[in-house]
Amino acid sequence: MNKPDLLPVILIDDEHHIRVAAGQTLELAGYEVTTLERAEPALERVSEDWPGVVITDINLPGIDGLELMRRIHQVDADLPVILITGHGDISMAVSAIREGAYDFIEKPFAAELLLDVVRRALDKRNLTLEIRQLRDELEAQNVPGPRIIGNTPILRALRRTSRSVAGMPADILIHAETGCGKDLLARYLHEHGPRREHNFVAINCGAVPENLIESELFGHEAGAFTDAKTRRIGKFEHASGGTLFLDEIESMPMALQIKLLRVLEERAIERLGSNTLIPLDLRVIAATKVDLRQEVAAGRFREDLYYRLNVVKLDIPPLRERREDIPLLFQHFALVASSQYGREMPSLSAERMHSLMLHDWPGNVRELRNLAERYVLLGEGCTFDFDNRPISDPDSVGEMSLPQQVERFEKMLIHTELGRHGGSIKDTQESLGLPRKTLYDKMKKYGLDKRDYKQ
């Protein structure tokens, strides 16, 4: 496991002695160095949240340094790329800086020059990521409507992607386990898009009897079937102008899947008992807890409908894959329950918070929310029925080294105390018995921000 305080650097050069010498220089300076002789593997390692920098020779076999820079900047235009140049490449390097390269180093270069350029590039990268995170948090905290709560990289990435597609007209497929918040994400997309002033209409495809779901979706005219005494406006028509959310889409009968595909293609419906086409202006968000590709392979879901729905796919991670969000989520749900029931929110002991962090959470966020509400109502009398349950997660304590366990517990403890004191540094340092600078250093190490705990 990489140490959390080592910043990553990718060094690419096809000359072995340069890779060895420059790599050792960077490692001795305390960086986590990956050396490569070709550019292609570097593209698999970078992302929008990657906190490092790339150093690459311009002349490489396969993809050269300039093309690598362009492809990296397609992933993240702000990721610093430092070019290594030969004497004849200077004019090319100057031109590359105009295209967005951070800097260039001419061979042969001194170790001090390399370290200075890398340090400045990493400072810039760190500042860029901090500003992004702050912008994300400010937007998440200040906008009305549903919120996607979490500070882990996987949640920040989901929030960014959701925000970027919220204003697009494309249909969306949400995939997540039960209890992860598929309905909340669908409402988030609606409330943060241009259709927010119109209806958000939700229907659970698995909860409506098969003999009624067609009428529910398409509506019917009076006399269309027995007991159809009046005209009924269906969910599609009612959602026109807004958003239709189809939860548990995998439960939709095969015959109705054909009709849904036609609606998505034509954006028009016919009520049951009518021959008149009614045009629709809506966005469809579908959600599923299963892998629809497997359903297609098993013949239970239409392949053409799957590809029509899967224009944009959003995956919500299960809670066990973002355990660091558990204290923040518990704090949020407990505050909501405290306000709802008019009860003072009891503090949660470090031991109990530790057990929350180690639980597998098969019910995901819904299970955590229910536990937080029960804890507000019952206080210390609330039993955590999973306290003695074995943990099956591969990152459980049994699979972790002692330093890893200590770091996880330390982060959880600081999380808990910051939440208990509403983000107050003074009160948190006193409760933990830490000097102010030590607390700040540990908060920076674990990516904790006091603003996330303001009540």
C-alpha cells in the first residue's frame, strides 16, 4: 500500500540511464516514482483526481511526448506535463508550452533543476485539486434540492459527472445496489437541470401489476377496457416537459419493453383505446440493481432497449467501497432525524463509529440512515446488531497491516470529533489532546476539512 504522503510522479524516457538516474533522484526526494520506457501505459494511470505530474521525453517509440501530452489533457486539461528535450527539440518544446505543457527540461539536466520543476508542478496540481474540491463542496452545500453527500474521490467524480450531464437532454441509466440512492440521484439530475420547473414522475416497474403497468404508463381513453369509465393521463404524458424515472427497469415485462423502445425513439405515445399520437418532451431516467448486459444475454431484457437507455450510464458505488464517507453520512442523517423528532442528537463513541466503518452495509445508505434515526431515538440504548458480525470485506481489519489499521482508526476518530464539535478546531484539539498544528497536519493528511462539519 502506498504511503498517503508520497506524491506520484510518472517518468517516461526510452533511455535506461536517464530513467534510473532521474528516478532515483525523485525517489530520494520523497516522491512515489513510476518509470516507463513507452508512453502508452501512462494513459492508464492518469485521471481527473490523480494528484501527480507526468515527465516525458519528447522523442519516444510509439506515441511521442507531444501526443501523450495532448491525450493526457483530454483526460484533464490542468494536469501538469513536463517535457524532456534534446538540444534540437527546444523550438518544439517552446511550441508545446503554448499548447499547455507545464515546462521543459533540456538534456543533460541537473538534479536540482529537475526537483525544482517537479516541486512547482506538484504545488500547482495540489492547488488545482483543492480548488476543484472546494468548488464541488460549495456547490453541493449551497444549491437547493437533493444532495449527493460524500468526499471520497469516487463520490466527487460521480457528483461532477452528474452535474455535467444534468443539463443534457440524453436519457440516463443508473446502476446501483439496493439502498444506494438511485431515486435520490434521479431527483438530483432533475432538480439541477433545465426541467426542474416541470414534473418529476417516478414509477417502480416492479411494484405495479403487469396487467396495470401499460395503463399506468400510457394512460387510456374512456371505454378502452372494462372499468375504464373516464380518460386517464398516463405517467409518460404527465411527465412531458419534465422527467420520467423508471425504477427497477429490469422488471418491465418483455412486451412492454418493445413499446417503451418505440416511445424513446419517437417521443410520442398513444393512449390505450386511441389512435392519436401525443408528442412528448421528456427525459427518461431508468434505474436497475442488476447488470442489464447479463439480463440481455439471458434473454430477459431487450438488447436494443438496453443500448437505447445506456446513452449515459451512472454507477453509484456501494457504501462498502466508500467507507470514509460513513461518518459524514451518519452525521447528516442524525442531524435530520434530530430535527424531525425534536430530539437532541447523542454523541457517538469512537468504538461505535469504528464498528460503523467496518460493517459491510448490505443495505447501503438506506441501512445507515435507518440506523442513524434509531440512534437518535434510542441513544446509547440503541444496539448495533452487526457489532459482532464477521466482516467479509477484503479491506477488513484482518487483512490490514498494523499501520493501516492505526491510520484508519485515527482518521475515523478525527472524523467523529470534528462532527461532534461542528468543525470547531479548538474543541476538537482539546477533546483529542492534540496540539493545533498536529491536528491540522493530520486533517491535511486524511483530506478532512472543518467546513464539512459545520452545523
